[in-house]
Amino acid sequence: MDKVFYNEASASKLGWTPDWFDCDDFDDDLVVVIKKWQRKVGLTADGLFGPSSYRVKLNERLEAIDSFEPSSTCKKEDAYIVHAGNFIPINWPKVVLWSEETGLKLSKGYTPYFEPRDINMFVNHWDVCLDSKTCARVLSNRGISVHFCIDNDGTIYQLLDTNHAAWHAGGRAWNHSSIGVEISNAYYTKYQDWYDKKGFGKRPIVTGEKVHGKSMKDFTDFYPVQIEALKALWEAIHNGIGIPLEAPTDENGETLKVVSKEAESNKFKGFVSHYHLTRRKIDCAGLDIAELLKQIK
């Protein structure tokens, strides 16, 4: 068997690169380094980096992703998010990974994937919490998960590699084919004084909004800095994973305010709010995804 050819084919299928082993090319030197690593971790030292070896190496990287440097696709000083153990550049200065000292971590409530996951949607949620730290604690207590949180100051926290399936959308099919974000927003206007006292300032208020054909009481909106962070995250996800910059729209081309039949049946490819999946949800009412995607395009 040509071990060089095998490893190159494996990398194409699984999504790893020679720089996982501090190598530049698929060659005999890489085979030697893989053998040495396999012996170290107790695997058969054959130099073939197949699914079993990939799982062990991926777990190593995800346990301490900050020990690894981004590849040449991303400058060391740049911010990045992580997909399948690889780095995706993001044009946003405040990104914190789960492995960093101030990161938000999840220990359960998700499904690990060790081969490339088919991802077609990005689902937006508001967390009905005062901040992202509280949101992460609530998720952990409930045994569920999400890939990202966006805090009041626009900090993006990545809690989970995006190739793993987070339990965030409420249905197995949606969970296993999507990426999710919880944007910090307590929703109820009674919390405005809390935000003001904490130095964030009062939130914008959404008035006269409708979702699923029903009028909603006034509620707190996202801060502008959160929207800018969200757009940067969407763009990075689009560039790195390939989710199309599309939103469910009505006959006028405006963001749909009811369930999207395509999204509900898990056939939509693009960016949605949770209410686009089910009538049981109202988040993120007022988030004009179609307009924001136009700004990115």
C-alpha cells in the first residue's frame, strides 16, 4: 500500500492537514512522524492516518487547541474559530475559545463527530440570560449545548468545535445538520436598569414586532456591537464551512416572520432564526437576517 497516497486521501476525506504533525507535505517524512506519534499514544505504528488515528489526534487538538498554531491560511495574530480541529479566520477582534482561561466550556449535551458532518444551516437564538457566562451555565445544567455565544460587549465565545453536533435546535435532524449561536439578550424590558448599571447602557427596544402572525409585546433588542460580531461570525462560517449567505424570505424578499417550510423539513441551506424551524419558538424575532446578509455580500 502506498502510505503517502493513503494519507493524502484520508486528509481529503477527514479534513486534516500535514501541519497537524508539524509537516509541510504528504511524503515519507510525514509517514515517519505519524508512526512515532502512533507509538506514543498506543496505536498500531503503521504510518497510516486513518479514522481511528484521526479520532485520537482530533481529541488531542480539541482538548488543548491553543497549543496549536493556525496554518498559513491565517496569520498567528489573527482571531479564528475552530472547525474539525482546523482554524478558520474571523474578522473580529474579540474571540475566546473553550480552551482559553476565560473560555466557556461544555462537558456534555452534544454529539461528537469524528468524520466531516453535513452542515446546511446556521441557527440564531437569543439566550434570555443576562450574559453569556450565565447562558453557558444554564446550558450545562440542562444537558444541552451550542457552538457559540455572543456576549453583551460583542465577545464571541466558541464552546464547541463546529464539526460536533450541538443540542440547540430542539430536533435531532436540525441539531445534526446545523451550527448554533446564543446571543445574549434577557428579552424582558425590566432588565434595562441592570444593563445600565453594568455599564453596557440601555438596550434598544423592539416595538410592534410580529412573529407567526401574532403581535409581540415590546422586548429588548441586541446591542449594535453584538450585531457586528454576529455578521463577522456568519461571514467566517460562510467562508470556512460553506453555508450559503441566504435567509428564508417572503414574496417581497424580506426576512420571513413565520416558520419556513424548507427549514422545518431540514432542506434549507443558509442562516435562520429559531422561529423559522418551529412555531414553538419566537427567537430571534426582529433580527432582519436578509438585510444583514446583504451587508455582508
